[in-house]
Amino acid sequence: MTVTIVLLLLVVFLVIGLPVALAMSVAGAAGLYLLGGSGFLVGILRTSPLSTANSYEIITIPMFILMAEFVILSGVARDLFRAATIWVGRLRGGVAMATALAGAGFGAISGSSTAAAATLASTSLPAMIEQGYDPKLAGGVVAISGTLAMLIPPSIALILYGIIADIPIGELLIGGIIPGIIVTLAIILTVAVLVRIEPAAAPAGRAYTMREKFASLTRVGPMLVLFLSVTGVIYSGIATPTEASGLGAFVAMLLAMWERKLTLRTFFEALRSTAQTSSMILLIILGAHIFGYFFTLSRVTNDLTAWVGGLDAPPMAIMVVILLGYIVLGFFMDQIAILILTVPVMLPLVTQLGFDPVWFGVIIVVTAEVGMVTPPMGMNVFVVARYTRRPLGELFRGVMPHVWAHLIVIALMTIFPALILWLPSTM
């Protein structure tokens, strides 16, 4: 009965628009009070903030966010888009395909999905509209390409999952590389199919000489240096993800200085934005810890695991139901909140069914990408609409073909776990 009351309280708080961190904290505190009284609750509230912040791995979050701020400041994303356009822009729909490539490149040097969507919305979408692209096609590919930053390392979502699940963050980040490439190819193939069905939706672009193509790669060099500074040193074992995040932030700062975009004012703006975002994430983690204490003490996880263990159903069928549940949750909730609320409950169940926790982490981040572009939440669609002043309905219709392509990719990764697990196994 207590669990039901607390869950209903949490749902009410989320529905009325209370911040996720506060909703989980208040609901969890209410549950702890019902379980053990005020003394019990005060004891947990005294220790939770320190135990939340006193984690070495949490340093990766502000460092990677700061790296993203410096990358946005340097203007590298625009260079990535121009280079991709030069290489594939002559194809019908080539600029839209270049947007997917730029999204993947930006994701490799930034862990923020909304930052990627905002940057692509301000660079590639105006270029596509100017060249005569159907706004629905253009807006859809920008919104879905921004989600690649959630998957391709350094991914804040995968780092959070690693912290919550207490598994190696390095393996998670490397595990996101091949799925990131597959999702990028799925976006490109979806664009190719759409323009084949409706050629008027995208014009053929101009051709470029090989000299122009190779000249464009000189602007991609800084991105490769930054990518190797982070993912390369993690994969090779030279540095831990925490050390790599500090190195990445430093190299990104040097890149902004090299581009002469770093001034005292922009430097402090980057620090302020990093502090605001990091504080928000830490507060969410704190709320999740308080709520997690309630779940642990009320034995919800143990009871759920025992119940599922007694079901007469194959593990894969249960996993399909779990993934469908994550997709449905993504329609209504923030993806970080979904991870923090569900992973402590679902991970013991998933490992009992015989699935790898690294595989599970990557696959639920891919399902979270679907939630980033589907109504009514669809955070990336809202970001693109704000930057471009395009109607929300138009953007949601434009992104739906990519949602179906994502579901096919999720099915492939579920059937073939080696697509995720092979590369981490070679570390």
C-alpha cells in the first residue's frame, strides 16, 4: 500500500510539472517517512547529498559538458556540416545526409543531445530551406540527427547509466560507437528512401572537385584530434573516462582559443552554463538516490525480480516488453529521469534474465533517442521548433519515418547483441 501511495504521489508531481529532482526527492522522502518515521528520514537526508556527490566518476559529467560548451563556442559544428555537404551534397537529399554526418561528428565531441539539435538547427536547416528542401524533411532529419549525441561517446546518458548501474563507464562509451554508426546510416538510408519516393522534397546539389573535397577535410582535423583525445585514450586504456573528460575539456578549450573565439566573457559564460547544467543533473541524481533508498527498503526490486523469475515466458519475450515500456515512457518523460528512475529497478531483473548490463545500457539509450523526437515530450523537436520557428506538427510528421527506422535498429541490436558488445570486448 505504501509503495502505491508513493508512486501515485510521484506521478501527480510529474503531471503538475514539478521538476523531476524535486518530485523524486519529495515522493521518496514521503515513502521513507511512512516506512520508518522522522528520525529514519532525517538520517538518510543527512547522508544522501555527500554520498551522491562523493563519487569520482561524477567528475566526468561537468567536464564533458564544459567540453561541449567550448566546442559550440569554437564553431567546429559548422565546419563539420560544410565538409559533409561538400562530400555528399551532390546527391539528391545530400545536404540532409550531410546533416546526419555532421550530427554524428558533433556527437563525437559533445554529449548533449539538445545542444547538438540546437547547433544543427542554426546551421544545416537554414541551408536546406534555402536550397528548396521540403521543411518537413529538413526539420525531421535535424531533430533526429541531434539525438546521436546521446549515443556516440562522450555520452552523458551512458555516463549516468554507468554511475547508477555501477559498471565500467569506459566499456559503455566504447559500446556506443558501432550502434552510433548504425543509427547514422539508418538516418541516411531513410533520407534516401524519402527522396526516392518524393523527389520534389529535395533537390540535387552541386558537384565539387576532389581538390575541394580534400581541402574541406582540413577543417575536420580538430574534431578528430578532440575525438582521439577522449574516445581514443579510453579505448586504448591510456586514461580512465574521468581523466579523458578533463583532457577533452582542455583540448576543446585550446581549440576555441585557436579559433580566436575564447574571450574572458565567453569563458565565464561557458563555465556558468556548465555549472547550471551540472547542478541540475546532480540534483536529479540526489532525488533518485532518495527515491532509490525507498525502493530498496520497501523491497520493490526484490519482489519484482522474484515475480518475473516465476513467469513462464522466454527471456527475450520479457526483454521485448521491457523495451516497449521504455519507448512508451519516452513519450511522456525526460530521458535522464527515465534512466534514473528505472535502472535501479530493471537492472537486477535484466541481469537475472541473462542479459549483459553493458548491452542493456546502450539499448535503452537508443530507445531513449526515440523519446527525444516523439510527442508529447519530443525535446529535440521543441528545440528545433524554437530555433527555426517552424510548426511543431510539421516537424513531428517529418521525424516519424526516422522513428520507424530507429525501431528497426533497436530490433537488430536486440537480436544481435554483438553489435554492441564486440568493440568493448576488444579493449
